[in-house]
Amino acid sequence: MTKFEELGLNQDILKGIKDLGYEEPFPIQEAVIPVLLTGRDVVGQAHTGSGKTAAFALAMLQEIQPKNGIQGLIMAPTRELAMQITEEIKKFGKYTKIRVVTVYGGQGMGIQLDALDRGVEIVVATPGRLIDHLKRGSIELRDITHIVLDEADTMLDMGFIDDIQFILDLAPEDRVMSLYSATMPTEILRLSEEYLNNPKQFLLDADDLSGDGIDQSYLVIKDRDKFKYLVDFIKPIKGQVIVFCSTKYRTRDVARFLHQEKFNAVAIEGDMSQHRREQTMGKFRTGKADILVATDVASRGIDVPRVELVINYDIPNQELLYFHRIGRTARAGAKGKAITFVSYSSVGDWNLIKRQIKVPLEDLNEKMGIQISIPDPLKRQIPSRRYGGQSRSNYSRGGRSRGYGRSDRDSRDDRGGGRRRFNDRGDKNSYGGRSKW
Ligand code: ADP
Ligand code: MG
């Protein structure tokens, strides 16, 4: 087993790692850090919880000089994720003199400009706000030596592809770059071909989509019965719970119900101010709240270590989101549980997700003896409206029906990138892309 000491990191960084209590590098760290330190580009496909942040952050800290201008640039899809990466870098870099700033929409420019004025070596940014800074000259990329694209597939889904290309075109060509993505749709492969130089590719978990290590089950019930079952399922749980809902209205309703039942729940959705979202995530992350009710804004990349149960109160509107949601549990090798509520009208969509689940999936109707009585008209409706397969090349469908284009979609930064959909294929395509690896 390789130790952190053997990866080529300096004493200051090793001290920071030690403070965090990391004993050994995770496989992705062991694989990626030495490669980045030789100056080679990297493409990494790995599921959430595999430790990607430390993989790129430690290598970056090792290579960057204090007081030498902005040398490191990390792009991430959401402000939450960007802030989380910054926090981790601060911890890893506690004993270095390297300074880092988060640049994201939703926060006033002033704070960011002040931090930039004082000087930073690493910028963690959502693409939209970064472009604002580039245009006003408050960030320049000429000293950049290290670039990271984290959760590249999410950025693509959110319509950031043009922004990313715009940014990368401004960066010096002589740099070390790495790209991380849970899936590898062709657009990501194309991006990496265009912007990375003979990258070393790591496919770190072939069973990314299995939800390995997570006990998964589902229950088909009437929509109006969901709350009753929710309460039944979360009552015996001692650890933290995340409840995913399809819209902000549902999120609010469920949170309100939980409060009425005296649960210690918080909610996060896109209409909340940035400040409140941060507060809420903070409460949950530090364990001051037991239950987080969330739209998919919280499903990607956000690391909350102790989640024991994920409940899909509504099924996600995209197959991949299912795996991202349940990936919030069983982090860092721990065991977790995921229960999906399927309303009668979602059975067809659920079947599409179910097909992608490659581990045993428990049928709770069977186990608990709960009858399903789907009315006939709904049964006929089941061959889903969304998966007719006709609209592959329709770029301008408005995105009402799936993915990040929904009007209640909220995991995007301030430029409304989510509305500009790059393409309409998304997840389907990404499974295809996997075979290239
Ligand atoms: P990813 O970005 O791949 O989803 P993260 O970088 O967020 O994963 O890491 C997941 C969790 O694992 C975090 O809580 C992180 O602190 C923890 N972690 C990362 N590397 C190590 C390590 N070497 N030892 C112990 N815990 C680690
Ligand atoms: Mg991550």
C-alpha cells in the first residue's frame, strides 16, 4: 500500500493531510497524483466519494508557488461544489502559503474582487462568474499552469460547454490539465481530445452505475401516501437522511410536514438566497440538522459524510441523477441505504432507471405486502412520453421534459446556464461513451 509520503508531496502538504486524519491515499489519489506531478494531463472517471478532490488539489498545491499570481484554476458546476472544493484546499494547504478564492454567481462581486486584490494562487470557479471576471479583467489566466474541470458531465448538462471552451481558449497552452467526470459522453471525450494533451486515462470504477455498497429498494405507492411512508422509514434511522424531491414546491411541502412531525429537517432549493443555502448546507453538514430535503441541486458532488439513508421521495427525471442521489450515502466506503418512492404515474420512468441498477434491488411492496392498484388509464400511459427516441437531434425542445432544462431546475449558477442546453442526449449517450474506455 502506497503512503501519502510516497506520492511526491512536500512536508507542509503532508502535515495538512495528517491533520485531516487521512491515513492512506484512496486509489484515485494514488493513481492520479504522481501522474499530474510528472506534468501529464489526466482524464479520470470515478464515482462520487472516491476522493477526486484531494487527487487534483494535492497535486496542484505541490506545484504552485505562493505570490506568483493565479496559477491554479478549478472549474466546477455549482457554487456549493466550488465552495466545498475551496474549503478542502484550505485544509490541505493549511501549512502552505497558498491562497484560494471561490468565484461564483450569487455572491456580490465585491467580496470576490477584494480577495483577488489581496492576491490568490488558486481560483475555484463556476464558469459563468469566471467569465464575468475575465471580461472585467479582475482575473487573468496568463500565469495559469494547472487547470481542473471537476464534474465535467454536470457542467455539460448545465449548458456550460461554450463557457468552458471560451475560458480554456484564453488559458496558456503550456499547462497541466485534468478532467473528472462520472460519465464520459462523447462531448466530454471531444472536449478532452481538444484541450488535453495525450492525457492518461483512469477508469476507476467500472461499476460506477451500480450503486455498489448501497442497499437499494423501492416502493410503488399512491403519491398521497408518500408522506406516511416517509415518516415510517425515517423514524428508526439514527444517522442523517437526505430526502430528494422533484420540485422546489414539493421540497417545501415535505420539509413543512416533517417539521409538523417534529423532525429536525432543513430544506435546500434554488429559490433560496445564496446565504440561506449555505447556512442550510452548513447545518446539515455539521450535524445540527438530521434531515435534508432537497431538489437535485444537492445531489451532485456535495460531500456530507454521515448520510445513512437517501429517500427518493420523487424519482429523478434522469437516470443518471438516480445514481448521483444515492451516491450521497455510502460515502468513502461506508454502508448506506436508498429507498425510492414510485408513484403510480412514474412506474414507466422508474422502470427505465431500474434497468440500469446492476445490484440486487429490493421490492418493498412484496416485502411489506403492499398492493399496487394502478388505474387503467395510467397503465396505458406508461410507455413514457419522454423516451420516444425521436428527438435526438432536437436542440431546442426547451428542456421542459428532462434533465437540467426544467423550470424548477436550480443547480446552476447565476448566468442561467441551465437554460442553454448543449444537446438533448445526455445520459443515454454517456452509457455509450463508457464503452470507449
Ligand atoms: P469525490 O469528489 O470523488 O466525490 P471527495 O473528494 O468529495 O470525493 O471525497 C469523498 C470523501 O472522502 C470526503 O469526505 C473526503 O474527505 C474523504 N477522503 C478523501 N480522501 C481520503 C483519504 N485518503 N482518506 C480518508 N478520507 C478521504
Ligand atoms: Mg467531487
